[in-house]
Amino acid sequence: MTSASTKLPFQAEVAQLLHLVTHSLYSNKEIFLRELISNASDACDKLRFEAINDGGLYEDQPNLEVRVTFDKAARTLTIADNGIGLSKQEAIDNLGTIAKSGTKDFMSKLSGDQKADAQLIGQFGVGFYSGFIVADKITVESRRAGMVAGEGVRWVSGGAGDFEVETIDRPQRGTSVTLHLREDAEDYLNAWKLKQVIGKYSDHISLPILMEKEEWKEGENDQPGDMVKTGEWEPVNKASALWTRAKKDITPEQYSEFYKTISHDYEAPLAWSHNRVEGSTEYTQLLFIPSKAPMDLWNRDKSAGLKLYVKRVFIMDDAEALLPSYLRFVKGVIDSADLPLNVSRELLQESRDVKAIREGSTKRVLAMLEDLANKAAAAASAKAAEDAQPADEAKTAEDAKPADEANADDEVTDVVDKKEDAAETHSEDAGKYAKFYAEFGAVLKEGLGEDHGNRDRIAKLLRFASSASDTVSVSLADYKARMKEGQEAIYYITADTLAAAKNSPQLELFKKKGIEVLLMTDRVDEWALSYLHEFDGTPLQSVAKGAVDLGSLQDEEEKKAAEAAAETFKPVLERLKEALKDKAEDVRVTTRLVDSPACLVVKDGGMSTQLARMLKQAGQPAPELKPVLEVNADHALVKKLETSAHFDDLANILFDQALLAEGGMPQDPAAYVRRVNALLI
Ligand SMILES: Nc1ncnc2c1ncn2[C@@H]1O[C@H](COP(=O)(O)OP(=O)(O)OP(=O)(O)O)[C@@H](O)[C@H]1O
């Protein structure tokens, strides 16, 4: 039965994306085949999963497969599967809209510059729509498993503003996607070329990808010979899931292509780890660390990146129970030998096997990161050794421990590495950790609050800028190694920007004393750091909180002088407190300032004014904070207070300037300007 076809418009974002696909992705045409074969394979996975509870869905075709055919005369290429298929409504919904989170954000980032956009589109993943890179028309015919032959669907589009759908008779289950190739894409009408592209991108697909065999036939009557189809089908891929193969049989390129298929990323991964884990629970893990953050990394509800299989049967995408949220950037596959096939998301949350997988995978990811970090450190000290005197050589050699040795304390106790499956992380170059950290460092920090058990390991992986280094490269261990004799804490400051942190008045005393201070500018820093009270036995101390106590680093003389100054300054302090009683919790004489007249601090354990500001901006409830104003009794402006006829104005200016210096905004900016101007005239 066929019905009249209906013309429907694409969702606006699809139309926009299609325009970009055809205009920007030209340099990497062949990926369309990977995308369509990957969709066909997903459709077969879905059928296998639904058939666990309803074997009838297989009808008379239990062998799932993908067939690739071409017709030179008609200039068409068809990718057909006997997977789950699409109902008419599903075709309308799935092939006319983009349901992905972050779509809007993605669209807004497109610049119109083809090269930059192609990169972005690559990260976003265009899936089915990539067919339009090579086709000026696509016909999809499909019947959903479980529906009758009369409920087939035909979907046709030229890739512009709309598509047409109609009901058709379709006895065979599954989907066939026929690409009507553009003139300049005719090279895909060639078995050799297709096999080559399939081998490159889709060899790891666990289903057989079949193509019709061809034979050379000599031409007759002086005509040239040609390849002719024999009617026999042959598989053109290995048809075994990549993660089930022995590591020695998998090349780095194959790992990389597999990663690209599951992640829809265009770039190769930074590192991966492939292991068979045995012990109380058995599973295979293949985990990848991407090179680039996706658009929606900051969405903590974003789908997780792991696919769950049970005994090679695909169960679900985005299995968030398999890794903690702070490792949501990791992509890969977990194939469990123990979980039941009909496991649900709810069941996953409670399963002991899943808990073991989660712990094992978390440790594996951290080990991968440690490996990258160690390689970076080894390269840095090798470089330092090159520049250094021979006397330094012994020390450098020890520092530059090989990564494997450094990982020897890896606690993945339930990993029994078989010889050929030994846990091993692949990464070549030393810059990878810095690259990883620039993309994902801020997310990793969430782990300090989220994963208490691994807090120390995560702390070791953190990198910061500091008053001694503008680049985000200082580890807490580096900092500790450079601490001054007598220094009792790791000092840090949080601010909105690196410039604000670096030039903060709070740093003046530390600069004068030559004490390094870590500069933190990520939004999560203050929250994350509130979970890290110490590192390797040394407490962490914000330089903007509490009174400065540099312990034995502080000069006795200086301390005494400050106390004396505070004493003589007392009457002015009292007047200041009175003048600022609505704004400041307290006013005191400081020892932390050298050049600036005043700064704001919060009480020990209190929330910084910066965090409170951020919470307010985000519409979250934040406590009304009254900071403490610390004044530098040696500063000319502060000295002027005592005799000033404009005491109140000057007091308010001091307070508001301290606020401005740390990136804040006076409560009443106009009043501030008025006061300053009055004094200027
Ligand atoms: N061969 C197919 N059989 C059944 N459904 C399909 C097939 N190809 C595509 N679809 C449906 O169309 C939807 C959209 O496909 P598309 O490739 O654009 O995105 P996706 O696969 O969901 O996302 P991504 O490719 O980024 O993972 C799929 O989610 C699926 O529901």
C-alpha cells in the first residue's frame, strides 16, 4: 500500500546544518560512509537488544548484517541494514530534527569561516546528514521490526529546506539509505574504493559488512574488459568488535578510527587504555581520553561517554553509572561478562558489579592521566638536564622515572593483566598532558569534591599558574619542592582572571618575601579547594582569608612595628569602623600590604567575596558577606585620614577601591565616582 507523500520542513537547525555540511565538509568527504555504516550497526544493536525480550522481532532473518551496493548507471550507492528500522513517525522525527543537547550553542559558535566551522561540525557530529556531502538526494526506505510490510516508509530529500515521506510496502525489515551521488563523487561507484574506505573506518564494526563479489570479464568484440558482479556476497570487514580482539592485533590507527566512530570526533584521541579485567567481576574496558572538549562539557547532566555491552550485546549508550561525573569527558566501551542482558538504568545504579567496574575504570583513567603527566615531567626534566651542569645529572635521572615504574603503585588490584593484554597506555608526546589539562583540567577538579577515595591522586594531577609561572603548569608537588625554609603552608589566591590574581594587593607581602603563591582562576577552584585541606601533609591557605600568619618567615621586628602602628592608629581605626559599619565586618591594620592602601579579606573558613559574587550572578543564594577591611598604616592615603576634613568620603573610597582591586563592584558606583571627583577638584 502506498499513500500520497507529505512534504515537511526540516527543523531550522537541520536546514542550517545541511547547508554547512555541503559547503564545509568537502575536504573529508569519505567520512559519510563511516557515519552511515555506524548508524546501520547501531540499528542492528538496537534490534538485538529489543529481541532479548521478543525473539519474534528477528522474523526469518536472525543474521544481522549491512550490505553496501552501488549502481554505476543510476549513479547510486546504497547502505542497507536489517536492524531495527524506522516507523514513519520515527523517520519524520529522527531524520528531520536534531535532538542533541547543545545544538543551539553549537550553532551560535559557527563563524562562517569554512575551515573553523568544519572543525566544529566535526566535533558536533553530523551523522546521517553527512550523506549530503556526496549526494544531492537521499532516499531512505525502512520498515520497523515488528510492523507489517504495509507499514514501510520512504523518506526523500534533496537536502535543502524540506523532505517528503510516504507509506510504502516493504517486506524486508530494516533500513536502506540510497545516496544519489553528485557528479564529483562518482569515485564511490567503485568496489575497490568502497572496500578501502570501509577498511579504514569501519573494520572494527562487529557485524559483517557485505559487498557483492566482482570478477574480471574480458571484453568481447574488441571491447575493453570490466569488473562484473557475480551475485555472491562477501564480507569486507573483520566483523569482530574491536575491543574483543587481542591488543597485539590492533594498530594505533584502528584504535583511533574506533574512537572517532564512537565519539564522532574528528581528532584522534590523546590516549587510550584497553584491558581485560578479571577477578570478582569480569569485563573488558576500552577507554579514550579525547583531545578536545565537547561543546556541552559544562553541562553536568550531559550524557556520559561510555557504551555498555554485555557479552558483546549492546545494552546502552551513555551509561552514566559506569564513571563518576567528573570523568564525563572519557569515551569508550565497557563489555561486562557478568551483568544480566536485561539490565536497566535503575538496576545499574544498584549493581555491585557496576560498582566494581566504576571503581576499576576510574582508577584506569587516573592511571592514564598519571602516565601522561609523568611523561610530560620526564620530558621537562630531560630538557632541564640538557641545559644543566653534569653535577645535576644524577638527580634528573631519578626524577625522570619511566612512566610505567611511576605507575607501579597503581591500585587496580582486580586487574589481572594477561601477557598480551597487559594494561598499557599509549601516548607519545610530552605536550599531551598540558593539552589535556587545558581542555579538561577544570572538570577534573570537580573530582576533589566528588571522589573522596581518589582525592590524593586527583590532587597530584592538578596544575596551576603561580606567581612564579604564568602558564598553568605548576603541580602541588612542584610548589612544595620550591617552598622556602620555614614556610608552613601552600598559599593560593582565587580571582576572576589571571591579571586580577597576579596584581592582587593581597600578594604584595608574599612578593616582597619571595614566597610563591598559586593563582587560581577557574570557576570551580574555590569550591573544589574547599575539599582539599592539605597536600602531602602541608595545609593549603588562601592569602585572602583570615589573618596573615607567615610563621617563622615573618620578621619579629616587622611584627612588632605593625603592632605598635596598630596601637597608635587605634583612634583612626575606631572612626573607620564607625564610618564603614554597614559595609565592613571589621577594620584592622594589616601586615600583608606593601604598596596598596587597603584590601579586603574574609574570615578564615568564610566564603570569598569572589565566590559570593559568582553565585549571585548565577542566580544562586549567596550569603550577604561583610568582608574585613585591612588598611596599610604606612600608606600616604591612610595617613591622610587622621587629619582629613573628608574622613567619611575617604573611608568609603578606600573600601570601594579595595573592592575594585579584586574585581568587584562598589555597591553604589555613582556615589564612588562622586566622592572621588569631589576630592580631585
Ligand atoms: N540505519 C538506521 N536505522 C534505524 N534508524 C536510523 C538509521 N540511521 C539513522 N537512524 C535514526 O536517525 C537518528 C539520527 O541519526 P544521526 O546519525 O543523524 O544521529 P545519531 O546517530 O543519533 O547521532 P550521532 O550520529 O551524532 O551519534 C538516529 O538516532 C536513529 O534513530
